[in-house]
Amino acid sequence: AQTVTQSQPEMSVQEAETVTLSCTYDTSESDYYLFWYKQPPSRQMILVIRQEAYKQQNATENRFSVNFQKAAKSFSLKISDSQLGDAAMYFCAYRSAGYGGSQGNLIFGKGTKLSVKP
Amino acid sequence: GAVVSQHPSWVICKSGTSVKIECRSLDFQATTMFWYRQFPKQSLMLMATSNEGSKATYEQGVEKDKFLINHASLTLSTLTVTSAHPEDSSFYICSATPGGANSPLHFGNGTRLTVT
């Protein structure tokens, strides 16, 4: 079974600074997707960024980028120029590329609570 | 973008009663919907997977007779918490996908259930 581990329960960053959130995962599959979701106090799940395992190039979305190390099974999220609105819970998630039943499901890490200091 | 509507957003019920939560895909046909449960300060845990027109697949440890899931149409799945107890109080979130390995998952806004 696949597992996702986020080893940082809480992180803090100064506004305008850069912060990196860690995520490691375990799988025997070769093809899969990795995601970072943001959950603000409203508890709405917001997709931040997505990475296909077959792509070597790291995904970027504006101030958000990932460092995807497939061999090391590592998928960290870097937030540049942090803003107050970035404060939230961040969940790393894994999804199998094979589809059928719960294989389409997301497997979440335990989350990292990010605080942004003004 | 794709929208998933979840209703109600919050509900308070008395112990022993049943509560139904609806998850609707508003602008796409959802062949598969997932139901998650999230305890305070914890992650999302998959409860069950529902495919339109067939029985839901429950995760280990989830009581299928307590958490009834129906996915009768391509745009609607319902989760009914039967004979609710205070320990069922939680945040329930659904997500939906049109299907296929590369199809994105779209989340509802969640339902906060409080059982008194």
C-alpha cells in the first residue's frame, strides 16, 4: 500500500520569505501523480500544484514550485514570497495512475500547518 | 472550473437520528465519488468510493450499515449517517471525478456534523 509522510506538523515563515514543506512517499508503482493541497480555515480543499511522476521537470505555479526526486520518493513544496493568505494546512497527496475503484483515490499525508508572520 | 456542491455545510442532530449529506457535481458527470472524513487537526481519511449505479466500496473499518452511500445518478451521491452518535461528529468531505486515470478530483466544501 502507498503511504505519504509529512514530517513537519507545523512551519512558520516571515512574510515575503521562502519556505519549503517536506513530503516523502512510499510506493511500488512507477506511474502516479503527486499533489499539494491547501486547506484554509474554511476547510475547502484547494489544489496548489500537481506533478506527474513520468515528468522529470518540476512543476511550477506562480510562487509555488516543487522539488520532485523520484528515486528518493521525495516531493517538497517551495513557497516563494510568502503572503499572509498562504497561511493554511498543506497536505501532500498521492494518486495512482492506474484507475479502478479506490485507485483513483487520493492518499493524504498528515499535513503541515503553515503560519505566516507579518 | 468544475464545481462540486456539498449540502448541508453544517448540521446538528440528536443522537439516534439519521443525517443525509449530498454531493453534487454541477457541471460534469461524476462516474466516481469519494467520501472522506476529517477529524480536527487531522488528515482526510477515505471512507468509501462510490461508482454510479453500483454498490459503494468501503474502506476497512468503516461500517457500511452505518454510513450508507448511494450514487444513483452521474451527478449525485449521498452519504447517510444512520443512528448517529456523538463519536460520529466530524467533518465530511466528498470529491468527484469524471473518471479516467488522468481526471482531476474536485472537492466539495465539506459538511460539519455535530451529534448532540
